[in-house]
Amino acid sequence: MQIVRRHLTIDLPPDRSAFLWGPRKVGKTYWLHHHFLTADDRVIDLLETDTFAEYAARPALLRERWDGRRTVIDEVQKVPALLDEVHWLIAHRQASFLLTGSSARKLRREHANLLAGRAWRYEMGPLSATEVTGFDLERAMWTGLIPPHALSPDPDQDLRAYVADYLREEIAAEAQVRNIPAFADFLRVAAITSSELISYVNVAREVGVSAKVVRGYFEILDDTMLGQRLAPWARSADRRMIQTEKFYLFDVGVANHLARRRPKIGGADFGKSFEHWVLMELLNYRRYRDPDLDLRFWRTSTGLEVDFILGDMAAAIEVKATARVTDAHLRGLRALNEGHRVRRSVVVSLEKEPRKLSPGIAVLPWPRFLEELWAGELTQGQ
């Protein structure tokens, strides 16, 4: 597999600034150096220990050294006080900055200046299947789509290092987690239950801490961009609808590594991973093409469910890891269509050719789903 080109584009006018957020190792720094930076730009990399020490001790150096050039600050959350200097330079010198970050938690905890209204916002996530050649669906469920892992000849070692060095240690330290073993257990349980309805009480019972502590752990994953909550469809007063959120880890490979799973097509674990991957594609589409896209799931109290709802019922997407979709797989979509006007209803599957089932419901092979998604055909009329 090879990366062709990332979907992210940032066209930053000379008098504008922006944040570029994304989890560690998704490719922000590589993209900056290959698709954004020019010879005239200035780069401040806070992952360099001497650079970090210098600016942490004296944030005013940013203002004192400003020379009119566009400036990129990599991993800006490591020195939150720099954002006050950035704010001053934007307001008084019309300076232009691109600020990358992988966590807003430290910034919020220290009440850092987030430049409200003064900086555009962009995000980068793990790879989309449409950004690479030679995409292997089954392998992606194991390796995930963080670039160094997806391209690695030994992804197990890379995933092990990512989980041990970054998730369990660096994230725990940044979030000031006191009980590291409990947080490590929480990560495992969060991975096992990824794509399910959140139950703080059940997770707390598994981990051996209080539900309040578990809520805090989930917030850590939110703030460090390592988790994604999916809200239920709730645009009616129908009491039959579930009100509980779902939670997914940000990368299917990380989730499966933590859960000690290695899904194979046709195996018991593949369906959950296939759904997780489809969500990753939907999130990437929202990041790069349609930032205002509303993305939810639909579920009744009786258990009828549709995996994803795009926009105002622009599309309803059910994910089935099967090579033969049957009427039994359509119960959720049919129930949804009985009570709502849905523009497109599709089943993303492992079938080889697209086909239509009952009126208004189409079965799409996953490659065809990708084509229609990235062509904007599933979000028309939202």
C-alpha cells in the first residue's frame, strides 16, 4: 500500500491563521513539510526538547523574534502560554500562523487563549482508503490506518509501542491520571466496547473504579482526539428513541490491538470492525469535504437500529459484513423509512455488485460506497 495524496487542503490567506488538530502520528507534520510549507515560512517544533525548553521558559520570545514571516508552531499545546503571544501578534501585527495540536486538554485546563474567532479550524485523521493505492480491507482492520502502522512491515510492534508509550504513558501524564493501571484497563474495555452504547456503570464495574472516574477517562479520550462520540438521532419527541451516545476509538487498528482482536473476513469480530472503518471514512469525509455534516445513528428502545444517519435524513447507512444481504438485514432501514422521509437508504456490504432490494434501499459493495461518498452523492439534499 502507498499513500497517493491526503485529502486535506489548507489555503491560508496572508492575513489569516488556523489550527490543524489531529491525533499524534496521523501525518500532520509530514503533510506540513510536503504540502504547505514554503522556503519563506518559519517553523517552531515544540517536540524538539531545546525549542520546547526555550519557549516554555520565555513565551515572549515569540513576539520578540517575530520577523513578519508566516509561522508554523507544531504541537502548540505543549506551551499553552504561547497562544497569548500569537493572539497579540495577530491583533497588532496582522501575523499569520498555522498551529498544530494533538490535544486541547492541557489548553483548556490552563485556560489557554484559543483565539476565538481569530483562527480557522482544520482536522486531520487516520488515512482514508481513497488516499492510498493497494488498499487491503482485511489488513486495515488489523493494522488500522495511522500512516506509520498501515505502511509498516511489522505493524504489531508499531501498535504495541503506540499503545504503551503514547496512550498509556504520555496521555495519562498529560491528563494527570493518578491510577495508571486503571486507565490502562479502561483503554482495553473502551476498545472492546467501541461502537456500542456508552454505559459508564458497566465500564466502571469492569475497570474497578467509579462511574465518575470513567466519565473523566472518556473526556480524556475526547480532548486528545482519541475517541469519537456518536449521538443518537433526536429530532423528535418520540420516547421510543434511545438517547444514549455511542463511542468509537479513533482508529480501528488501535481498537483491535487494545482488545486483542485480529478480525478476519467471515469471522465473528469482523462485523464490528467493518462498521468502525465505515465510520472512519464518514468522519474523514466530514473533516475534508463537509465540516458541517451532521452524523448520528438511529435506534429505538426495542432495538431497531440504523448505523449512520447523514444530515437531515439525506442518507441512512446500514453496515453489514456479509457477501449476501437478505431481507432480515433490512429491519432497521425499513422501520426508519416508515416514519421518516429518507433520501437515500443504503447497505454497505461485502457484495461484489450493487443492487436494489425493496423500494428505496440499495446494496452497495464497499468500494462503490467509497466512490459515492467522496463524490458527494450520499450527502446531496441534506
